[in-house]
Amino acid sequence: MDLQTQVLSTHASSLVEEALRKFGKIRIQAAGSSMLPSIRPGDILTVHRRDMTQVSKGDIVLFIRKNRLYVHRVEEKKFSGSNCRALITRGDSLLKRDTPISSGELLGRVTSISRGRRHILPRPTLSASERMISSALRHFDWPAKNLLRLVWRIGRHRAAHRDHHR
């Protein structure tokens, strides 16, 4: 990432963080593929401000780390006594878990996903077919992952074309 892109990314993530903290709700567009098949690049995510006590295992959360925004699924909550001190997250299509998320990094929980004209409520678990796709994405090498991403994009294009002609 060049310096200009890094500066823009830092400003964008700061604006998202500030807006969410101030207004409690924000809509952002997904850009990466770490949450395939649950969230696709281009999906619009509605995120509501939440703290550690309002997040559960299986929730999809938005967090900030090193001036970058991430949207990943909560796999575990770490407690110190009765207080949640950290969240363990991972992208659905990633092999490795993220380093623990502190309360200062957590911005909120994804409450809906808009894909074309469809509004999807995030589920805490993946369906059997989504688990198979997720597992394949975790274990395939780079060319296979790009092929799967292309298939997703073609499907998204077809769905948008179908929605447009209804």
C-alpha cells in the first residue's frame, strides 16, 4: 500500500469510527473476501454500535486495528471473572484467528447485510453448504480462491441483472 492510499485508509477508518461512536449506526460497503460466503465484496453492511457485553459468539463485528477496519465473526469471548476482556474473531474464509480484540477496538455488530434488493439478517452459524464453501476457501491455494471469487462475482452480476428486469 502506497503512502497516499495508507493516508486515505487511515482517514476513512477514522471517519467510520467517529460516525459510529457519535450516531450509533452506520452503513459501509464490504471490500474484502475474508467473510465469504457470508459477506461478499460489494455488500452493504449496517453496523450498530455495541460494546463487549452486547456481542455474542457467532455475531459478525466491526473492529478497528492499526487504522484499518475489519469485519469478522466472533468465535469466542475471553473473560476475566465476570467481565469480557477480549473477543476472538476470524474471517469465515480465513485459516487463522485474529489476535484478541479489546473493548477499545470493537466498534459494533453487523445487524443486516444488503445485497442488491435483498436484506439479509446475519446468522450466528453457517449453513452446511456455506461451511463447505468456507472450508474450501480456507484450504485452496491462490488461483482456486480467485476462481471462487470470480464465480461469486458472476453470481452477483446475474442476481443484479435478474433484479433489474423484475
